[in-house]
Amino acid sequence: MAATIGTLTMRGRQSGRRYTLSVYNPAAGAAGSYVLMDWNAPASANSPNFFTVPEVVDCIDFIPTAATGTIEFTSDGMRTAAIADYSAFGATNPSRPVGSLPSLAPGKTYRMLVVAPLAA
């Protein structure tokens, strides 16, 4: 599998502003590694593995583009139990379980920990 780029879309609770984070899924995303992401450009192998948010946001959509794998959101290095199974979030699935995605707060550092390997 070649690396793929997905998106995590969030909405600010106070501003209503829409935020889109580019998510880089490496060709071999091993369990224990972190997904790379970028606000300002398509994410790449050189992107950071963490992000922060400017206000309280609700995650409203996630399209990972890797066919299988599972990630867990971490907050300031702590696991959150907010888990996303990539197979359930496929772009062609009109009933993606977006309600299972977390709300995020400013002042914290978030990462997406790979808990089941990413694959095509």
C-alpha cells in the first residue's frame, strides 16, 4: 500500500468555524506509531505527529483513506478510549460513526496512536 492522505474535520463550538486537519497514513502504519498530520498543507512523511486546537471543537467527520487499522486519540500523552476503526470510516460509507469521535479542548496536545496496523 502506498501512503494515503485523509482528513479529520472539526467544528468550533463557539465560532462555528470549520477546521480541517490533513492526516497522513503511512504505507506501513505499525501499532504503537503515531499518525502524522498538518493544518497548513497536505500531510506528509515530514509532518508532525501531534496537533492542538484553537477552541473547543467537535469532530464532525473523519475520512482516513487507509482501508483498515485502528487509531486512538491521546490527550497530553494519555490514552482517551476515543477509538476510530478505519474500516468503519471509509469515504464511501454514508453512515460513518462520527458520533464516536471526541470533542477536543484548547491547551492540550493531541495525537492519533495506531493501535491496530494500518493497511490497504
